[in-house]
Amino acid sequence: MNAQVWCASALVDGRPQRDVLIGIVDGRFATITAHAEPGTATRLSGFTMPGLANAHSHAFHRALRSRTQADRGTFWTWRDLMYRAAQRLEPDSYRRLARAVFAEMALAGVSCVGEFHYLHHRVDGGQYADPNEMGLALLAAADDVGIRITLLDTLYLYGGFGADGYNEPFGTQQRFSDATASRWADRVDRLASGDTHRIGAAIHSVRAVDPRSMQLVADWAATHQAPLHAHVSEQIAENAACMAHHRSSPIAVLAAAGALTDRFSAVHATHLSGHDIERLAAAASTVVMCPTTERDLGDGIGPTSRFADAGIKMSLGSDSHAVIDLFEEARAVELDERLRSNERGVHAASDLLDMATFNGHRSLGWNDAGAIIVGNRADLVTIRLDSVRTAGTTTKGAVETAVFAGTAADVTDVHVDGRHIVAEGRHSTVDVAGELDATIRELMDDA
């Protein structure tokens, strides 16, 4: 796809620049010229930045929004309602729901999503005719919307653990389990990466996967040079159970299984020790922060200042989709840290935006995206600088405004691989609000 786009201001070479003319050839940035005339190019007012990467998503959790906010509880009471939603989905309904959710992400500026996928099988645990039907539904949904996807196909074997060992999956958890890691690998080997798809791996958690099976997943990821993600130390109870059974922390268990590499991402990482942080840093692993979910579930505040001090890269995810807004996720990293430390400016606005763009794409295996440079994929997100939140912004302060004041509602235009999928705040093919309403009501009409 060939096109020319002119940006009133854009983030180029690490700083906002004015009057930027961008040439796109075959979906990639071919030329980038600052202080240029627009000519006949498509004009984008406001501030344009690289496409955002949502590094941790569970698409079907979007159906829980509002339904989990009425009563007191914990992560574990929230999980019961999540299981109810998971029990009702089939491949066709999952594609419709995911299409609507991914379209909501597109409206929020997301050009690539990492879908942490563990809803694999029939309600009784049996396989579909194609054992990857649910995963294929997610890939198709991303194609429908026009965003890229890394399908983080997730191994989930057990229903939890404690001092006495691992428990067999029960109820809805049977949909998640492949029974053995070898069967998981055989199934995932049938999936193929492509120009808009990546197939990665995930270990659900130390609660759901034993160390020997973790090692098989880590070996699979190494053989395929694929991203490997895992939920890590999201709750204090998880750490306590891990210590009771393994006599070590979740990070230590994952490290012993060979999971920690520069392709590994620890999701949440809320309750880590100093030794855990040292292990992640030594492996050059990434942490995926999901602040809106972590606060929604009462999980706690992750030690982001310690990650930064150790040189650990952070990316961002909307996880349970309590909201879908990567600007909110980015500023929450800093604002939560301010509450903990009583100090401002621990994470600079430019670093927070890197979490949402450059770092996120690398966490998902897209090393040619996340920055507006020649040769990269032509992903662009434009936000208004004249909304009630952003009015009064100078070009110099555009990054700070985007991160600390902008919201998904300020996104006007989105290009993914050069395709203009969102224009003037509307998706080119999807009635996003209408499809969200219809699919969620169908799924959760009595919840």
C-alpha cells in the first residue's frame, strides 16, 4: 500500500516535530521529512505517534465490564464470574466478541495486540474438530478489524496448587487444559505465523503449570524464537502457595525451567522480591504492567521504580479490559509510583510512551514496529490537541499531554501497516459500540 501522510506534528527521532511528511510504500515507512508542505497528502491534525501495542489481553474478559463492580470481593470472587463468561463462548460467538473488542482497541490507537489465549476446547474439555478453532477465531477477528496480533497460546494444566501438590482442573477450567504439555505443543505446531500474525507461547502461571511442563514450553519458544509470556506473582496468595509447594518464588521456578530469556515477559509481576528482580534483569526479560486491571482487582502496585533502576524494560496491557486505554495504563505506572514513593517524575513521559509503543511491540515479537523510522511498519496514531483535555498544548509538550492528559477518546486516526483503519474517530468497517452491545448482551444477558 502506497500513500503520503502529512502530520501537523509527529514524534520523530524521539521528539515532536512539526509539518512531517511521511511516504508509505508497501505498508512501511519509506520517507520521513520534517518541515515539509502537505501537497496532496492525507492531512492529520493534532499529534501523531507510533501505533500502540497492547501486550496483554484476554478478549472475552471485556464482557465482564460493569458486571464485576457491584459488590465487594477479591481477584478470586472476580474469577468466578469470569468462568461463567468462559463457559458460554463457542468459536463463532468468540470471533464476534473478539472482533468488537479488537475494534475498540483500534479506536483507542492499538495497532497490535498480544492475546493471552487459554480458552481452547469445548465446555466438557473435549476438542473441536479443529483443536485450534478458538485460536483461529481470534486470528480472524484481528484480521476483520485490521490490527496485528500475537496469539500467545497458553498452556494451562491444573486448577491450582498448594503444599500437597497440583489439583486437577475442574468445571470451566477443563476448557483450558490440553492435559499434557506435549499435546499443547502438538496443537500449537498446527498454527502458523504470517505477515499480520505471530504465534507465541504462554505459561498461564505457576498455579496452572508444573515445572517440567514449563520447561517444554520454554524449549518450544526457544526452538521457534517466539515470545514467551507468563502471569507472575499477581497475588500474594499465589506467592504463598508457590512457597508452600516449591519452596521458592514463581520467578525462581520459571528461571529453573529455563523460561527467563530476552524473549520472556512477566505479566503483572506485582509482588516480587529483590532476587526476583535481579533474575529478570540478568535475563533481559520484560515486565508487562496492567495497572487498570491490577487496581480493579485489588492486586497491588508493582515495583516499577525498582524495575527501572534494574534496567528492566516495561510494556503495557489492558488485560481484563476494565478500560481499554493505553494512555491511562501508561500514566498509571507513574501515578501509582507517586502514591507509593511520594515522589514525582520517577518515569518520564517519553519512557511511558515507549512502554506503550516500542517496548510493547518487542514484547510481542514485532521488532519492526513501534517507532516512526524508515523501514518500520507504517503504524500511526493521531490524537486531538484541541479537546477539553488537550487544548493549550504546544508541540514541545505533546508527549506529556498525550501521556498525562490524553485518553482513548482523543484518538482521531489510526494507520496499521499503512492502512487507514480509523478516520475521524470511526472505524472503517466496524460499528464498534453496536457490535460490543450486541455480542455482550447475547453472552451475558442474565449476569
